[in-house]
Amino acid sequence: MNISNVKKVILVLSLTASYAAVAADAAISDSDRIEQYREMISDGNPADFDEMRGEELWKKPGGPKNVSLEKCNLGKGPGVVKGAYAELPRYFKDTKKVQDLESRLLTCMTTLQGIPEADITAKPFASEKKASDISSLATYVVGQSKGIKMAVSLKHPKEKEAYEIGKRIFNYRAGPYDFACSTCHATSDVRIRMQDLPNFHVQKDAQAAFTSWPAYRVSQGLTRSFQWRLNDCFRQQRFPEPKFASEVTVDLTMFLAVSANGAEYAGPGLKR
């Protein structure tokens, strides 16, 4: 049985048992019901398989140069992954840019392994037919920050600049429906269908939302990266699709990540 089928079997068993238990309690609200459901099946999160795949990719020699990513510097020294995600995005001297996790992995894959950027960014998100190496790598790295408090720095001028641009992007209204990120994420106690919408102006909401991504999406049967989450938000706003790991996505991530500072990272998460 391959990993995909194992994931499905585990998921079906978890969903069946958990749904029955939660549904039996008629005294709780829909929102509490969903949260209780997530907690009950969190120990069987299929994202664990993507984390394992990412660890293999991290350590296995690959690309035209046939080297591993174990010398990739995510900000805490070559090869150090423990706690790295909790301090990203950050400014990197070698690229002279602020980078989030996926843009930094892109740098390492192209420079260390010699993989053409176009090959990585052509289809950077996983699908039912094909896994995404960069998404699996991201899932592995984020898992090494679980339980560590978010501490994204704004000390460097470029980091401050990225934060301010990200804040403007968050509030920028455009497109055929005049939407912004803040259209859905600047008001408390609202939701779309069964999905609660976190208010990023409220610290606890911002912390809970950011620290739960990347996440396994039950409805899609795939682990989704944070770059994917932003890409899908742009799609829902009817904005043009952003280039993978572009400055606009990094700057927006910087604003959202700083909003989550002080909270323990809890991902990879589990979503509906």
C-alpha cells in the first residue's frame, strides 16, 4: 500500500470515529464542534507523511549538482532547521532580500542543488497526481518549530520595509469586487459558511491563524503550504495570481507573521 492510500485509510478511520463522537454532543455550537473535531483527530494528521517526505528530500542528494540541502541556511546557520520557521521571514545577507520559508528554500534548491528555478516554480503546489517537493520540504521545516514561540524580527531596515508594505497590501482594495485581505480578516465574529474568519487586528486571532499553517486540507486530501494559502486568497479576491515566492507574497507574510509573534507555532495544522 503506497503512502497516498495509507493516508486515506488513516483519515477515514479518524474522521468516522471523531465525527460520531462530536456529532453526539448537541449542546455545543458549530464553531466549537469544528474545533473539538480538529483536536480529536490532530494526532493522526496526514501532514505527518509530507513532513517525512520533506525530511527525506532535505537529506537526500539531488539536482544537477547531486547534493543535499543540509547546508541550506534558513537563518540560524547552515543546516539548522530547529526553530528556523519561527523567525521567518527575515533578511538574508547573501540575497540582500527579506525571504519567507519557501522563497529561501527556492534559493537553496537553485544555488546548492543547481535546480533551475523555472522547474521548481512551474507547478509549486501539490495536486492529487503529483506531490510538490518544495511544499514537502516546507512541511518538514515548519514541523521543527512546533512548540517554539514566533519571534520574527523587525530590526533590519529591509524587514521594517517589508512589514509596512505587507500591511498596505493587507488593506489594499482592488479587483472587480473591491476586495482586500481586510475585507474578510479585519472584523470579529464573522464566517463564510462553516469557516470562521480570524480578525488579524486581534492578536489572539492572528496568532491562532498564522501558527496553524501550513496545514493538511481534509476537503482536498493534500497538505497546503502558506504560499498556497496566500495564492488562494488572491484568487478569491479575483486578483491576478501572484508569482510563486514573489515579493508581494513575502511582504504580506511578513506582516501576518509579525502579527503572530509571541505565540507558539502549532503546525502543520489540520483544516476542513
